[in-house]
Amino acid sequence: MQWKSFSIRKKIVIGFLLLLVSPVAYIFIARLFVEARDCSRDNYDFVTIFKEKQKSILDSLNTSNPNVIFILSDDQAWNHYSFYDHPYIKTPNLDKLAKESLVFSRGYVTAPLCSPSIASIITGLHPHEHGITGNDPVFEYDGLRADLVEMRLSDSYLQAREQAYAPYLDRFYSKPNIVSILDSMGYVSFQSGKWWLGSAVRGNFDEGMTVGSWECYGRHGDEGLKIGREGMCPIYDFLDTASQYKNTPFFLWYAPFMPHWPHTPPEDLLDNYLEIAPSKAQAKYWAMVEWFDQTIGQLLDYLEDKNLAENTIIVYVADNGWIQDSKWTIKSLTPAANYAPRSKRSPYEGGIRTPIMLKWPKGISPNHDNSSLVSTVDIVPTILDLLNLEQPIGITGISLVDHIQLQKRDAVFSADYKHDMEDFNDPKKSLESKTVIKKPWKLIVPNPANSPEMKTELYNIIEDETEQINLASQHPEIVTELSKLLEEWWD
């Protein structure tokens, strides 16, 4: 049987098995993760879409709305930037963006896992409100829980997952999101990169890279995962067309599979870190961050070249944190072993904290805010405020350009869930812990049903930023006060 006849999933399974034999398989797998089976597209019909939207925009006489771009980092700690004085990682393009932006250094995601976090970024809702609390649904598959790498890559599993996930998507898309709102205003939209929520079209994008079908390994982006790692051409093509229809605003989603594992940076970047990193695994992660930064530079430069930057709102955020486990070796079969405790999938600062940046030369003054507590549920309200639109019912976030609301805000919330969603109707069945931050305090309250060994934790994150000293027993009155806040928020 010829190699070309194997499906992409079979190739990846073989690659994981080869990991046990040879580290060379690491590079092999990395290439397969961005390979899709008969799903690639060379051309998008951007011109037709812009022409159709242009007519509706001109009819409404609303031709001055700014363009909007969301840039998401995938698995990056809040301080892994050179503008936050990381001693080794170089991020010159993000440094430049930060200087030109309103930057909130104390931003928090709603969950330390990509799918629920992304769903919150586009809805302004917390996971228990929008219904996406994990990456995959729990369902019976051949009488077993589908938790093995080989199983999750099989055609039969992916088909079954697609069916089990459908009710979650139906509920999710019954609520407004930023893509559907901008679509109703005549925005032309394009999706690239990570996307867990079905196809780009199902997500209300006019065009997009993600097919969202099991046939294309459609869990979390399929074709979209090529952006950045394999160049920026689809985005360049979109911006080329946008530059010809400047009366028609656009929305661009750029969420590359970077610096997410597999860590396969270009050799020239990796060489810069090998001698200074504590391990090769760490060097690869640091180089991936710089590679991601380079793609942002390419995007921002292209906006300038096409004279689109002046009237474009840029939002930057990470979907969740990441701290590389320097002890991880190539022979660890599962990527989950790749990150350290207290980072991704944890309620600690390394898992839920992120800078949030907003740039709009025409409407936002650059500033660095190190004190305000902000959340990714604030992103949608902020964009709608800048566009002078009313907030959808149920959104509890605030506009980050409203100084009065920022001053009134005293707490933000997050929650940690199981990787797989247990119950369509009851998000608490997947809940591992709830977190509230009310300066200087951070309270983490475990769900005993899913985290029986975890204790309530209270930290002074101003004095103890790495959360080393649990003060819960010393300040029971603070625990009681913040626990009440958590219950009120959840209910």
C-alpha cells in the first residue's frame, strides 16, 4: 500500500508511534498536523463578497466604520514578551504594537483552555453562559471513553464527535457573537487559524479557512491551522481586496496555531535560544513565540502597505497561558506532558492571565494600564462601544474605553473545567474550580466533585505574583466575602 493512500489521521497515529523510536518523528508529526485531506483552497471569492456588502453599506450611508482585527496567541504566558522584560524571548513586533496600543497588563481569560476561552472572546459571555466549557464532548465510543490519541484521530471517532458536538453548537449559535453582529452591519469577514466552533461559514464568516468537517480533521481549525506556519497568503489576498473597497469595513480573525505545540520553529530562530535555554524543549517554545511575533509583523506591515492601518481596530489577546516544562522529553507520548503545572488548564496566573491590547489610531490613545482588572468578556462590549452599538442582553463585561466603568469594576472571574464536556445541560458537571480576582486578593474555590484533593486557595497577587503562599487559613473573612461573590456571579 502506498503512503499517499493513508488518511492524515493514520499518518499522525504512525507518527506518534514513531516518537517512541526516534525524535525525528517530532518534525514529521508537526507537518502532518497542518496537512489536510483534499481540503485546501487556492482561491477565495473576496471580490464578489465585497461588492455585495459594499452595496448594503452605501445604501445605509454608513461608510466610516473602522475595520476590526482580532489577533490571538495560542498558548502563551502573560509575561512571555520582551515588553514585559522577559530575559530571553524577543517579540519586537508585539513590543511595537504595545507602544501603539491601550494595554491592560492584568487581563484574564474566562477559562485556561482554548475552546471555551475563544467562545468567550467572541460572545462576551463566560463558558457556563455560552455553553462551551471544554474542547470536546464526552460520549460513548465503542463502549469506551474517547481519550486516546489514536482514537481521537480516527475517522469513526471524528464522525461521532461531530454528531455529539452538534447540540453544543446549536445552543452556542443561538446567542449573538461579534461575527454575526458585524455581519449585520455589512462587514466582510474572514477567518484564519484556530476555530473550534464548526466551520467558518457556520461561525457567520463570509469566508474562512476552516472547513469544520471530520473529513478534514475538523476539531479545531483544520485548514486554518496552516496560517502563519505556512505563510500569510490567504490574509494578504483578503487585504488586497479590502484595500480596493475601503468604504466596506472588514473583520479579520487571525488566530494561528502558534506558539502552540508542536513546537517546530525555523532552525535560525531555534539556534538563537539553544545555548541560553535550560533545555531544548524550552528553546523550541521560546523560538515559537518569536516566530509568532514575526507573523504579526508581517500582518501589521501589510496593513500599512495597503493604507488600512489608520482606520483599523486591532485587538490582541492570548487564549490561555503556557509555561514550558523543561523536563519534558520528546519520548513523552502525549503533548499534555509538554506544559508545566500552574500554566495551561490551571486557574493560576500562568494559566488565565494575559495582556489585552487595543489599537485604533483614530480613536484610542496609547497607554499602559497596570492596575485595572479586565477580562476577555470585555472585548465584545468594547468593540460595540467603539462602534456606538447597544450591548446584547446578558453580557456582563464592560467597555475598556469607558473610564467610569473601569473605575467601578472591582472584580473579574474565571473558571477551570475538564478538557471534555460532561453534560450538555449542566456545566457544573465539568467544573473543576472557580476563581475571583479582587485586588489584592485572588480566591480559587475547587469543585469537590471533580477536584477532591484541591483545597481553597487565597493569594495576595500583588505581593505574591507567583502564588506561593496560600493565605486562606489566615483570612477566613476574605474567603467568605469572595466566595459569596463567586456564587452570585455563577448564579
